[in-house]
Amino acid sequence: MILANVKAPGCVPLIQEYHVTLPQQPTLQQLQLLRAGTAVEGVHCKPKLVQVLGQTSKDSTQDSSKTSGLRNAGRNHNGKCIVRIDVSEGKKHEVRILVAAAGLELLALKRVRVGGFIMPRNIQKGGYMQLKASDLDKVFQQPRPS
């Protein structure tokens, strides 16, 4: 099963959370453009959430869900900025197109959550994993508000 194309029971789109790495912190205007959305495959797509995440210092853990080590809102130790973007449309390259439409340069893109299922950190780029029944149940759960 490919999670990118799965819809929850009742055809409710699943929220997918992405972490976008940018070379610098976006301006307020760029964040507003991101939040306003843009046309993707002929459909206006608007993110459910756009949030600048905190900086992780070199000595902090790599777990972004922990707040220890967070500093200087959204800039990591290399001067790069991590932005969380939640979408529900699931259009091809939707997040990339949203970022480009806001005039931002995308350095890296990582899907970290589908529905209530948090993607394991050990999945390699282009890799996949077999889902257990309990994992699939999490996919269809609504995520908790952050």
C-alpha cells in the first residue's frame, strides 16, 4: 500500500506532515504566501498548517518532537530553517510547488507523518516498510493537535 494515495474511510483525505529545509528563515510575506496556497494540477491547494520549527543545536537529539535544544525559532546549526507544512490534497509535488510559489528555495523535504502514523526515522530515502495492522490503524487516526 502506498501511503501517499490513501484516503481515510469516508474519503476524508489524510493529513500528511512534511518538514521542509530552507537555506534561511522565510519572511513574513513568504509565510503568508505559503499559507495562502497555490494551484497544483489545476486545483487550488492550501496547506492545513505552516509552522516554523525551532532550531536544534549540534548537541541536541535528532528527535524534533522534543523541545530540548530548541533555539532561535526555526534555524538549525547550519543557518538553515526547518518549516513544517501539513497538507491533505496529496497532489504530486504539492509541497515543492507550494514552496516555490512562495519564492523559497527548497533544500530538503521529508514526510514525517501520515494521518496519525509517524514515519520511522530509520527508513532510507526511497525506502519502504511493511505496515502492521496496528500501524495501519494509526494511519487512519486523526493526529493530535501540536
